[in-house]
Amino acid sequence: MSGLIGKKIGMTSIFDEAGNHIAVTVVEVEPNVVTQIKTEENDGYQALQLSSFYRKEKNTSKALVGHFAKANTESKKYVVEFRDFMPDGVKLGDELRAEDVLAEGSTVDVVGTSKGKGFQGVVKRHGFSGVGGRTHGQHNRERAPGSIGMASDPARVFKGIKMGGRTGNERVKHKNSVVVKILPESNLVLIRGSVPGPIGRMVQIHNRAK
Amino acid sequence: MNKLDLVEQTQVNTEVQQVNPGDTVNIHYRVREGEKERIQQYEGVVINVRGSGANKTFTVRKISNNVGVERIFPYYSPFIAKLEIKKRGKIRRAKLFYLRELRGKAARLKDKARP
């Protein structure tokens, strides 16, 4: 599965070739550096480790600085492994650019960490519909979960019952997005529709397996 | 430069004719019907211009069969084949929503004095 590391820049809209006005998310894909090549003999599986986005060396752990030095590159912020991704003749320290890996019009999956929503109730978190109307004497249960179990027989609440709690800030894969446009000179990729996470957060763009 | 602006900038066609609120415009809009394409004309007063980049739009109001009709066009839409400005009205505000309340003679705009 080939892919790249990018950073969400924000949303805007453009006109495509047919003249349709479509919403796009702008993702910055700086050239990704190959920092490790995992092989069948050595690691038991094939993978390519990519790194992207500059980070000051003083903010990077010594172990990672050494790791980047092996690939002869400066310190990077994000390190991600892509399994079974082996372009021909790839070497340590190679730079992969958006136009090398992605194609305009191709379908991709975008993986990111969603926006954190804090502590949320069951209506937002699990899509419960609440307890119905406001009338018939009901006064304070509009967004309540309803019953969470039986009576004195189990005399406890089962594990895994959906309740309120921390929401968002989790890994999300947005499937079947379309790459609308690639701007190689400014390292930008335009993806149709939305992409998980807030502006400035790292996202991974995966080519869909054929 | 801000990277988002970089993308938005590419969508701005500087050759498009400027449209301002208060203008009476005739728009030749290309309409797709199945395979065929034809031109549809729409004439009215611009009552609103909003947004920026590809997201910039303007609203054109006209009275059709005694019913007020408003249509929103993307400012830089490639579907606008031709845009004629029939009149430039003299106005004192950017949004002419008050025209919705007015009918007939009261809903006219004075011509802008030419500079």
C-alpha cells in the first residue's frame, strides 16, 4: 500500500475541468524522505518508512537524530511506515514527492486523527436519539441514554454499554476520497471533500489497493 | 504567502467582467441538458456580492410572471459564457435586500452618474 505523509492546510473550493464548483481540502505534502527500508529477510515483512516535515534537531531525541543521520537527512517531525510499498530502485535518503506516488483523479484513503470533542453525551457520541419529546410530563431527559440495563437480576451494568465520555481525537480513515489536483511546485495536493482532523495536523494519504 | 491563498488565487480569473451591487446584468449561462449544451439568458439586478476566490458569488434578482426570482451565480464560473452590464445603478449600500420588499416603480434604481 503506497502512501505519503501530509499536513492539512485547510478547505477551499475550485472549479474542475468540466466547470463544476467543488469543495476541496488542501494538503501539503513536502517531499517524504525514505528513512528505513524493511525487507523480508531482515524484518519478516516489506515496508518503507517515510519521514516528513522539518523539526529542529534540539527538539528531536538523540536516538531519532541518529536514525535520520543514517538516511543522511535533517530531523523530521513525523515518521510513518507504509507496508508493501517498494518503488523500483528505492534507497535510503530518497525523496518521494506527491506527483511520484499519487495521481490526479485517483481514489485514496485519508488517515488522520479527528478533532477532539471533549466529554460528550450519548447523543453526539453514539448517535442515540434521546428520550423523545418534551411533553407528557417529561422535563429533563431529552438527551439521556434511557435504560442502561435490567433490574435486580444481573444487579449490575454490563461492560461495553455505550455511555458518554471522551469523544474524537482518534484515528479515522476517510475512505474513497479523490485526488482532484496536484500542484508540484508548491507541494500541495487537493483532495475532494473533507479530511479528518484540525488544520495543521498530520494526515496520511494512502493509495487504495487495486 | 499563505498556502491556502496560493490555491484560491489560481481560481480567480482577472478577465471576468466586474459586477457590482446595483448593476442590471444579462447573463448568458451555459446549461447542460444530457449531451447537448445551450445558452440560457437571465437578466436582473445584482443585489449581493459575497465571498472570495472560487467561493465568490453574486445574486441576481428579477421579477418573472409577478414572482420574485433570485439566482446565485459563482463569480468566476466557467459556465458564464457572456455577461452584459446593461445599467449601473446608484446605490448607497452593499446589500440591496430592501428591494425584496419593493414592487414595480419603487423597486427601480437611479442610474449611476458616469465619472
